[in-house]
Amino acid sequence: MKIALLGMGSVGRGVLEMIAAKDLGITVTGIADSKSGVIDPDGINPARILKAKKKTGLCGNKKISAADVVSKADYDALVEVTPTNATTGEPGLGYIRQALKRKKHVVTSNKGPIALAYKELKTLAAKNGVELRHEATVGGAIPIFHTLEHGLAGNEILAIFGVLNGTCNYILTRMSDEGLTYEQALLEARELGYAEADPTYDVQGIDAAIKLVILANTIWGNGVSLKDVNRTGIDLLTPDALRLAEEEDCTIRLIAEAIPKKGLLRVSPRIIEKNHPLVVDGTLNAITLETDMAKEITLIGKGAGSLETASAIIGDLLFIRDRYVKRP
């Protein structure tokens, strides 16, 4: 199976590391970062590219762009792991459209295009007889979409509840366990690399809301967008609020929830009992699916990380390989 890779951040590097380390039957024929690219129909050595990226900050030739890789490289599947743009979805959205029009499969971790244009992209993929897979957009290593597609096939999904942002969960865990203020816990999260210099995207619930939109559109096809989510972040929470919850043997977590029959699409801090399945610690994510036959199923795992997200990407690639790609 031949792939082209766009994006050499932590996820892209994780994918290359695993392709280099494992015998997955995957050959990389094109790679691009934001400033350079490389195309080789005979295959690119992932270890060499990783070494060059670390040494020079570039993966290849400055004259080769990501657009060149998408339009000119020979590949079965495009792996699109460029940074998320929640406003326009670009440039990832354009790359995905172009690959699908070339009748190439697409695997992405990019939340922007999937949240903004999921129906359009799925229709385009179906028209061209290829797959658009996005396991890595929600829950990191948690195989939520594989579970929905296979393990829970035939079930009606009645509702979703989830802890979908590791940064917020780490902050709330530290505030609850150690009595830290929000500011202290945020500073600690920054120092450990769990929070960005500007944490707005996480702490105001935007990231969790985008993931909830992706889940809702994938499961129910209801065409919702970020503006449809009733959203409250954790940035105004105080230690007093957590202490009050503690007195009731409860705690607070940022919960994303969708119940279509009630018209509910919400992300907000919620008081929940400490023994609830969604009370996970640190940067873990957890997702509960309420179904008609299986009842409640809860999945828990690493919600982010280079290799954790690479796990989801590679799972999607192997799904495509096993169903569509002819082996020599």
C-alpha cells in the first residue's frame, strides 16, 4: 500500500516512526511539511526523513509543496495530519477534496474539515469509490468510530456523553486532587506540555465541542455545526465549586453530550459522582455510548499524543489496505 503524508508535527512523526518500526506493508511515496516536500514513486525511507526533519526543520525540497504531493505523488491513500483550522478547515480541507477527486482514499486527524464539511466530503468519497476515514479526530487512541461501525453495528445510538479534552481533564483533576486554583493547574499543564501558550481552544470547550460535532454528524448525519453547541468552558471554575462537589462525594468534569431526541448538544462542566465511568484522571478521555441493544458502552484511553494518535491513523490505513488495495 502506498501513502502520501501531509504534516510533520507530532502526529505525522509518530506515523512515520511506526511505519519505520513495524512491517505494515505501507510504502511512503510523498511527504510534505509546511515548507518543503519530497516525492519518490519507489518509496521514501521514513527514518531518513525523520532525521532530516530533526536536523534541518525540513522534510525535503523547498520547491515541492503539500499541494504538489497531493496532486502529483503516486499513492493509494492520503494521510492528512496538518494543524486544525476550526474556522475554514484550510488548507487541509482543500487537500482532502483534491485527493478524493483523484480517487484516492483519505485518512485524517484534522478536525476542521471533518467538523465543517463532513457530509460534502463523504459524498465526494462515495462518488469516487474511495474511503474517508477520521478515527484520529476524536479521542486519540480510542477506537470510537471502529466500535460504532463494527462492534455496535445494528444498534441505535441514543446518546453520547464524553470527556473529550485531555487538557481540561488534567486541570480539573489537579484542582480536585490537590486543591489548586485554575491558574495554578493551568500553569502546571503548560509546563508539562498539556496546554498551549494560548489555552483558549481547550479551556473554553471549543475543542470538545468540535469533537462532539464530528461524533453527532458521523452517527446521526444531522448536519450540526459548532454554533449549534451550547458551550461553557472551565476557565471560570473555582476551588470552592470543586469543594462543594467533594462534599457530595462528587467531582466536576467537562462533559460533552448529545441527545438528538431532546435536541441537546452541549459542552459544560458537570457535577458527577466519583464512581461514574466518565470520571477519569489526568489527560485520559472517556466516551459513553447509550444504545438500544447493548445499553451503555464506555471507552477509555489516551486522548492525545504522537503514538496514540498514530495508532488511530494506522488503524484506518490498515482498514483501507485490507479492503481495497491489491497486494503483490
